[in-house]
Amino acid sequence: MGIAGETDASGRRNALIGMRAPTSALLVTRLAAEHGLAESDCLRGTGLLGADLRKPGTLVTGAQEITIIDNLLRTLPDSPGLGLAVGLRYHATVHGMWGYALIASQSIRDAIEVGLRFLDLSYSFCDITAVETGDEIALVIEPAVPDPVVARFVAERDINVIATLLRDIAGPAQRLSAVRLPYPEPAPEAARRIEAALSFRPEYDAAHYATVFDKRTVDDPLPQADPYTADLATQQCRELAAQRSALTGTAGRVRDLLFGQPRGPRSEAEVAAALHLSGRTLRRQLAAEGHSYRSLLDEVRRTLACELLTGTDLSTAAVADRLGYTEAASFTRAFQRWTGTTPLRWRKAH
């Protein structure tokens, strides 16, 4: 049985604009805290509060998580192996249904197929391709973010996410047969940190980031394989992927821009310019997806308002200011239109 060649590249672009659980962002902030970076500094520019990451039901955008990573790397510019270090924390259960589908797979080969098919449900910001040659299967990892420093972090994170998932599904003794890094071997201290995070020496000066599996073991039965659970988890992954797909497109890109401006949503003209579209084209594309700029603006403001009212102690006036309202009364009227009740009554009820 062959392996699916690669995930849909548009899915990685969608990962930057789509909504996701805050688990991955929380893992990054915990790593940052261990290196002395305050949570508030880690979340700077995201519009998020620390409580948001620990609140059930909270969603963050891929762009917000990238901002958190960027804040970490700007504060700790000379810390090689940070991506590898955080990747060790992404056990199968962290990934929800996607992780359970991997655990229940019949073999490593099956797990690779399922993992790539539903990669949009993971926390990856990379395109990942399975390349089968000779006695190996390599997962080639190509970052889908433009900043080279952030790109290295997310690629190296994926390397150890894959290594951690392999141990989770196949047993603690399982390991990758090789890891390939597309840069020269660094100075001795940096090389030691990288090798410590990987537990072995990688291959440097490679063409791509890659994790390598020995073909002699990829078809062996896995200890937690369960056909019924695998089918059920795969079906749920399929449904989740369809739901996530519905949140992308032009509407998803507009949502992302609006979520990134909590103290004053961009105007329709500014959003169109940021997306390199004319105002007419933006309106036409949103209409084709069943949305308008005003409906998305209301949706984002309502979501943020409800999260701030239930997850913080901010006053109604402070919440109004966060959302770009010049007067608390205007915010209260809008909130009543969205929910049928006042902000104060909402807070008490929730």
C-alpha cells in the first residue's frame, strides 16, 4: 500500500488564517516562561489574555500563534533548538481527534496516511510531503511562513512533534532513523543543544527539513491499533476538516484581520487593501461565500465581547474600548442587538 504524496498546500495557508484550539499557543507560552519571558510579553500584539489560553472553548487564529512564536524568538534570539524543545510536548492527546486517529492506526504507514490527509487538523504551519525511496520513507517539511527565523522554529517543532507521535503510537523504544536539517552544522554549543533535543545527531546541509522512517518497520502492527476506533476517528476527522474548510476563504482572511485589531477593527477599505483586493471584489467574494463585511465585523466583535465579559474582570466601558467603540452606550446597544440582553446581564448569566 502506498502513501499519500502530500497534503493540500492550500491547507497550510488556511492554517495561518483559520481558528484553532489554544493548546499549541499555551505550550509555546509555557516554554517561554521557562526561559524567563512573561506571559504578557509573549502575548503582546495578539489581543489575547493569558486566561484566554486556559479557558475551555477559546479559539485562536494561526496568525495569533505565529505572533506568540515571533515574540518568543525576538526575546531569545540566540537559543538554538527551541522549536525542537517545544515539539517534545506535543503528545498525541494534545491533537484531539487527529491524535486519536493516529493512535488507532494499524501501522506507521497508515498513521502517516491519516496524518497527512487531515494535516489541517494539526497545529502545523508547514507543507509536509511523504517521499518513499529505497529503504526509507521521508516526511519532507517545508515551512509555509515567510520569516526565516519563525520558519525554522515551526519546521523543527514539527520534526519533534513527529518523533513524539511515533513514540506515542508505536512505543517508547521507537525512534526515527534520521533527521535532516537544511543548514550547516552550527557551533559546538548549538549543535549539542540540537542533538540533546533530538537524542541523536542529525544530518546537516540537507536539501530540506525531513524526518526519516525505516521501511522495514512501517508496516508492523501497532500496539494500540483498533479498526473500529480508527474508522470512527477518521470519520470525525473528515467532519472536522469540512467544518474548518467552511471557515477559510476570503471570509476567513477577513476574520483573521479583524481578530488582529481588537482595539479598533479595520474599515472595509483597509481590509480590502490588506488583502490586495478592490472594495468591489471583496464585497463580491464575501457575498459568494454568504457573508458581508458588516456581518463578519459583528461576528468578530460579538465573539470577542463574550470572551472578554466572561473571561476577564474588565468593565463594560473597558470592553467597549477594546473593541473600538468610542462610547460604552454604543457597545451596549450593539450587544443587545447581538444577544438580546445587556453586557451586565450576560456576564451574570455566564
